[in-house]
Amino acid sequence: MSQVTIVEVAPRDGFQSVKEFIPTETKIKIVEALAATGVPRMEIGSFVSPKAIPQMADTAEVLKRARLPATLRTHVLVPNRKGLELAKAAGVKEVCWVLSVSESHNQSNVRRSVDQSFADFEEAWKEQGEGLKLRFALATSFDCPFEGRTPEARVIACVERVLKIVDELEISIADTTGRAAPNHVRGLFSTLVRNYGSDKVQFSFHGHDTYNLGVANAIAAYEAGVRIIDGAAAGLGGCPFAPGATGNTATEDLVFAFEHMGISTGIDFAKLLEAADMVQAVAPSQAGGRVRTVSRRRALAGFGENTRGLPPEVAACA
């Protein structure tokens, strides 16, 4: 059976868009519930300015207190040297450094040019990066809320630039606004995987579902050779610095789609739906996704032909 790795990002990219502070205890319970689903990787918070994103102020506390399986890989997001220093001080082993391909969004997000962000990363990584695994995220790789469609040549130039600094890493290509189309996703990843992918360099896809294209774009990325896909339980999230970019692709929608295609995720779907309900409860008006709106009995009936034992009327609809 083919496989795909789902990275759960609700505890960072989902929570950061919620204005009312989520109690630390609630965050810990949700993180633990998500971990219990068998998800192999999770992004738990970020080390950013609490003035910019107050919701992430307790990331170190959540990391310290959450009881997580030893097999779970976790990482945090950092946008600058200070964030990297705080992550290391908290005992983090994996980080996601983010910058935007488009100048306008990078200025909106971290208040500096792309050149300045790359220079900051190179210097900080040389000083602080030893012993850390790196995911390097390129936001606005398909579309910028201020500039429109992002030229593929600009994305490729950023990939080549980071590979001159670090030769072993994961590069996350993000559809920050959710406006990418499946053919755009498939085309860009085909080029990147073919020309730059290796045993040392992996690519992952981070998509939003703003225009109901999240699952389709994830499948397009998979077809282009990507085997690491981000999702946020209950479709919570979006970029606070990209106007209109609401909603990450729901993890439960991704799991249903891939399992339905015969592609294993290794995630317990029933437990995932329960955890997604917990995520939805922290911001009901911001939650998304489709699978949770289906009758729970139908959703749990199985994938494809696996409907044995159900009443005929349920099996017919499953």
C-alpha cells in the first residue's frame, strides 16, 4: 500500500488565527488528543513575538507539559534568530524557519525584505543550527495576497538559495492564500522534485482550503512525488498576515481522501474525528472541513468497499 505522511499543524497554524486566548490546559489536551490519533508529525506552536501573535506566548509551556508518544516527531515555527534561540532553549529538536517568496508578504509577515530574511537565516543557522533538523518553509509559493500569482522562477531561486546554505533539510512549499490550482501545484512540484529532490532534500506541501481546493491540491502534490502533506484538524487556521486566507486543509478530509484512494496515513480516523471536534470547539465560527459535517456513522463506515455490517440504508450512503 502506498503511504503519505500527514503533518498536523492545528496547534500552531490553526490556533494562531484565534483571537481569544485559548487556555494552556485546553491546548495541552488537544495536542495530546491529536497525538493519540497516531499522526506521525505535529507542529506545536511557534516562537514569535507575543505582541504580534499573543496566542503563541505559551508555546514553551505546552511543549514542556504535553505528554506525547516517543515516536511522535514535533517541530515549532521560527521566523528569525530570536525565535531560533528560544526554540533551542526550550529543548526543541526540529524547527520550521519560514520566509515568504514575495517581497510584499515577507514585509507584512516579518517586517523585512527577502534578502534580509535569508541573511538572517544564514547567520543564525551557522551559529545555532547544530543538532537541529530543519524544515524551511517558503510561504506564498503559488500566490501572494498583494502581488498575485508568484512566478515559479522566483520559487526555484529561493530553493536554490537555501540549498547553498543547508544541504540536508525538508523544504515546505506553501499555498498561503489557497488560490493555487491543482495543475499549478502539480507542475511546480514536478519541477522541484525532479531537479532538487534527493535522499537529503525532501519537499512537503502546505495548503489552505480557502477556495475548496485544499484536498485536490494535496492530491496533485502527491501525484508529483510529494509524500509529506500538512493538515489542520477541523480546518482551523489561516495566515493572519494574508488578508482573506482562511482555513487550512482539514486533516480529517485529507485522511479520508488518501485512505479512500488506498494510500495509507497510519492515522486512526475515529480518534481523529474526536480530536477535530475538540479543535472545532475552540473557535466554532472559524472551523472548516467537510468530513465532520457528514453523519459520523457514515464517515466511520469505511473507505471504498468497506461497508460490511452496516444496515442497507447506511451502507448505500456510505
